[in-house]
Amino acid sequence: MPAPTTSPAPAPVNSRSRVLIASLIGTTIEFYDFYIYATAAVLVFPTLFFPSSDPTTALLSSFAVFGAAMVARPIGAVVFGHLGDRLGRKGTLVASLLTMGIATFLIGVLPTYEQAGWIATALLVLMRLAQGFALGGEWSGAALIATENAPRGKRALYGTFPQLGAPLGFIIGNGLFLIIGALLPSAAGADPSQPSEAFLTWGWRVPFLFSAVMVAIGLWVRMRLVESTVFARTREAGLVRKLPLATVFRNHWKQLVLGTFFMLATYVLFYLMTTFSLSYGRTPEDAAVPGLGYSYTTFVLMMIFGVLFFAVFTLVSGPLADKYGRRGTLILVTAGILVFGLAWVPLIGLGTLGVVLWLVLGFTLMGMTFGPMGALLPELFPTSVRYTGSGISYNVSSILGAAVAPFIAVALWEAGDGSPWLVGVYLSAMALLTLVALLLGKETKDVTLDEGEAPTAPALDEDRAATASS
């Protein structure tokens, strides 16, 4: 009598809640780590690691190290992208999170310039480069976890969850700095815009050390993931590349260029509204290069209020991009960013209410442009090179946008004799470049991310030919 046949057990899949939490928590931690550095780059690092008789020079030096991490991000995108496209998404995401966590924790225990001289500055630069290297592999992996596991018609919505990590990381990081600043107030008669002695001595270290707790939680969540079905099918079909980087540059260079410029306005707006605005907002009105003159606490609370709109409209952008398309949604939003840059100074000139409106509008546009990117960039590339391709586009754009944005903004701020009107023009010019790229690009809403399929049939044929020849 023949033995009864049994059907093979179905492959394990990630539940919806596991996908959304895993994609959200990692980017929240990564952006938290980046934000606490950005805040410290304004508050304490110019004093502790870049001493100078000229405060502007010290601030620019601190921002230069902030930008150096952006240069490391494409390198991280290549390394982690190679691992993610060769070995899988899960293990690569765990490695990127662990790298970021270790680097951030070590910043919290570094000696200062007064204690170790240039060695302290060099170690800070090294840890900052490690942060950038890790973030280069984090975003694309988190976006792929979300989009490759998304149900039909909801890919942009799922793609907003890793994007939501940016506003959440900002709120947690800056909220923690606010709490510490409130517990360690400046002495009576001291300049309220400056950190207290206790904050400069040890208080600034607490957010960096606290990241170890967040990383432990993130690792626990990500270790419970299973590989996406899309990637598993690609591996079974023999379409995994030996050198994903070579394939993506040979077959998909147009998508790389377009993806890079799709993100340009987003990056410039992102870092102008966070890093530059914090410096501009708390610089005294009677300084050599005048700012808005708000206290640190007041301005950060105003920023956090604006970031709430960032979070809400990141989620709002997903359903809109699913319904109306990524390209159409982003064309309208990018046009809005262009106008916002030109309206920058008139808004600020309205006083405190105008400054709040400036922050709210800026962060609203940030959510609307950042949200759809979680789906758009992965949709440009086939599964076999998706981690590498989306990561390179995202992170090369960080050099063109984020790495230089705070530095250029400070220089333009000085050139405008304290008025940031040139900063607004700079934002509008970057938005124009993104608008041109979007007009040249194609809609990706109906692209399938299933095994081995590229956005166009010719690209899929090229991939198969490359596999056969390798």
C-alpha cells in the first residue's frame, strides 16, 4: 500500500505587525542616533571637540564632521547592499543596526579635546563615519522589508513606516535632550541660550549611552524576522548576483541617476529644517551673524510641534501615493517645496507665529516628500539588485543634499547678513532639480516586486543574460 503523500509545510512568512514594527523600529533608532549627533553638533561639540576663537568657525567644523558621515553612507550602501542582495535582508539589517549602536554608544564615552587633544576629535570623526556607514545599509533594507512584504495596492503605505522613523527619532532624541537640559539648568545669571556646565561635562553623553537600550530592543525585533518571499524566490530562481554593484551600474544606471535626484530636495529640506534651523533659531539677535534669538528649550519645543506634522503627513502620503501614483504626488509636493523656499523669509518675518508656521509648513512638506520614497526607490530596481540600487540612490543623494546642506546654509546665512533668504533660494534651486528628474521619470505604482522582475521587460532580460554569463 503506497505511503500517504503529505504536502510540504508552507514557508514561514512575516506577519503584518512584525513587518511594520521591524521596519519602523530600526529606522527610528538609526535616525535617533543621527539626530542626537546633529543636536550635539550645535550645542556642545563646537566647544568640546572643535575649540576656536571664532564661534562660526567652530560650528562649521562641527557641521563638516556631520557631513562627513554622509560621505560614508554610499560606502555603507555598497557593502550592506552587496550582503543584502547576496545573502538576504534579515542578517544585513541586524548587522547595520549593531554597527550604528556600537558607534553611537562609543561617542558617549569619548574624551574631549581638553582631555585628549586632536585624538578626541579624530575619534569623534571615526565614530561619525561608522554611523554614516551603518545608516547607508539601514534605510534600503528597512524599506525592502516593508515593501517586499506589502499586500497589493498598499506598497506606498507600508513604505511609509520606515520613513516614520525619522520624525519619531527626532522627537525621542530631542525630547531626551530637553529633559536633561531641564534637570541640569544653567547657573543664575548665565546665558540661557548656552548649555549648563553639568550638561557640557556629562549630561550630553546620556542620549548616546541610552541608544544601547534602544538597539537591544531593535535587535530582538529583527532577529524574529524571516526572509521575504520575494527574495527567497529570486534565490531559488538562481538570479542572485555575484556582484550586484556591477550589475546595477551596467543595467540600471539610469534608475540610479533618477533615484538620486528624486531624493535631492527631500534631503536638503530635511537637514535645513533640523540641523540648520536649530542653529539659526537659537543664535542671539545681536550676534555677529544674527539669528532668531530663541532659547534652546523654546525653539526645540517649536520644532517638535512641527515634527508632529512631519509624522502625520508621512503616513498621509502613503495612501495618496497608492491612489494617485508616486510620481504625480511627488511632482505636486516638490513644486510646493520650491514655493516654500521663496516664501522662507516672509514667513519668518511675521514673528513667532510666522516662525511656527514656517516650521509646520516645512515639516509637512517633509512628510509628504519623504513618505513615498520608501516605495518609489525600491520600485526602480529588480529584486536581485534592489538593496544595492535603492541604497546607492538614497545615499549618494545624501552627499549632494544632506552632506553639504548645513555647511552651505551657514555660509549663505552669513552672506545674507543674518537673513536666511539665500538659504531659501538654495532650497528652491534643489527642488527645481528634483522636479526635472520627476518629470523625466516614469510612474512605478503598478510595478511588481515579485521574484526577479524588473520595472521593464528589457531590464529583466539583461539581468537574466548577466546571470547566464556569470
